[in-house]
Amino acid sequence: MNAFPTNASVLIDQVTKIYGARAALTEVNLHLDPGQCVALVGHNGAGKSTLIKLMLGLIRPTHGQVRLLGEDPAGAHAARLRRAVGYLPENLAFHPSLTGQETLDFYARLKNVARAGNTDLLARVGLEAEAARRRVGTYSKGMRQRLGLAQALLGQPKVLFLDEPTTGLDPALRQVFYEIVQELRAAGVTVLLSSHALTELEGQTDRIIVMNRGVKIADGTLADLRHLADLPVRIQATGAPAGAVADALGTLGQVSTNGHAVECRCAGGDKVAVLRRLTNLPLADIAVMEPSLDELYAHFLRREQAA
Ligand SMILES: Nc1ncnc2c1ncn2[C@@H]1O[C@H](COP(=O)(O)OP(=O)(O)OP(=O)(O)O)[C@@H](O)[C@H]1O
């Protein structure tokens, strides 16, 4: 475990998990630090849920070690450790005849934490008194997801695992959701969220871990992943003819037309030089489009399949 920082909230050290003849995870190494929001992305069956279950101590690795807040999450102190952890599963089913307040009180008892702050916790996730008094059976998908988040926040966890937390939420609610995640991160909470919604993760997470068929294939900040992938940057310019743009760029980039704009593609390392040349032209507007997380993800998968 020496390669990992000692203050990491979660350590996954050379972990392999085998079910029958199938390896769900193969020699995975990763660590999550306090105050970090990390996205775990990958296709269906990539091993995301298996990783979260290992971190929660719900299953044990076939090989390797898992540490949660410095301890074995499936070891002797599992019950105490779980109080320091919040988990929002992908599909959380609540009893329809309980109210929101009763549901949260029920989970507080299960987790053995005080119920005193539950009304405030419900308000924090946007379930005010009237909503908290309603039966969960009458809740919208968004309200159920808010209640799920409140359940995960019980006991002020130090580590939070959120499995596909924004699926089915409208954009406004997603915004609220990410605001809460930012507050938690600022308070030093470690947040791991698994998601298929790559575009919305941009700007919300400190790091992105890409899984494919049980193997970690990329791990870094968006800037790290962009640097590693070295995909072309697209620059759209309007107001100058394509010929003039192509002449200005020479061999620095490829030029095509996209509607009324001229699009230049260039290597990330040539971006600044290309912009310098373009700004000598009488442009009306210019936009730089870095490779999106979707494009990076597709790139890492392609690279893996080609290997
Ligand atoms: N309890 C189990 N028994 C047998 N195989 C399992 C079990 N749990 C997971 N697997 C297998 O392990 C692999 C990884 O599954 P996992 O659920 O971790 O993927 P995932 O990335 O969470 O997928 P999804 O996005 O669909 O939730 C898959 O091939 C899956 O079929």
C-alpha cells in the first residue's frame, strides 16, 4: 500500500474480484482523497457497482486490499465505519405508505444516528415541511431522489457514494444536486459518483476514473485526460472566409466549413499558436472547443479495444 497517500479516504490496492469464472475487476488500484469529488464512469458491466460494493464492505475482494478511512470496510469495525459513510444506490425503493419524514427517521434508526436534524436535512435537499408530510407513494422521481440524497447524508458522512444520482432528474434539480455536492466537497467530504451522464460531469468533479471490463483505463483530472488523449481541439471562427483562415494557419491546422462558421482542427499543443494567427484576421467571433468528456471516454475505450 506504500504507493498510496496515507490520508486517503478510500484505497483500492491491486484488487481483483472474481464471480465464478468471470472477473468483475482485475488488479484495480485507486485512491480517493478527502474533499475530492471523483466520477466513476464506464459502460454497463464495467465494474463500477462492484467497486462501490467493495468500498462499502458489502463484498470482499478475491485478491488485494480495500481500505475505507484506514480500515477494512468488511472487517471487525464495519458497523462503526458505515456510520461515517453515505450511500445512494442506483435504485432505491422506499415504502410508499411512509411519509418522507417517517422514511428518513426509519433510515436514521437503521444507521443509529440522531433523528433531531432530519427536518433540516429534508429542507436542505429541497423537501420542505409540506412535502416531508406527504406519503412517498405520491412523490415524483425528483422528490424520491431528493429523499435518497437526504438518506445518504444522514450522520454527516465523511465519504459519500452516489450511484447514478442524477438519472431522471430535470436540469434544475441536477443543478441543486451538484450545489449540494460542492458544499460537501468544501466541507472535506469525499464524494464518489458513478454516472453515464458524462457531459454534465464536466466542471463538477476533480477527477474522472474510467473503467472498462473490470480494468481501470484512465484516472485523472479533465485536463490530465485531455493531455493524455491528445485529441484535436476545434476552433470555430466566423467573419472570415475559409480560404483566408486556411492561408493564415498553413500546416498548423485543418480547415473546414460548418454552416456559416469556419472550423479549424489542431493539436492541443498548437492551440495558442493557431489562436494568435486567427486573431490577425477580421473575425466576428471565435470559440474554442476542447475535447468533451464524451469524446475522451470514447477515445480511451477505442484505445483499449485496439490494444
Ligand atoms: N453478484 C454477481 N454475480 C456474478 N456476476 C456479477 C455479480 N455482480 C456483478 N457481476 C458481473 O461483474 C461485472 C461487473 O458488474 P458491475 O455491476 O460492477 O458493473 P457496472 O459497471 O456497475 O454496470 P452498470 O452500469 O450496468 O450498473 C459484470 O460482468 C457483471 O455481470
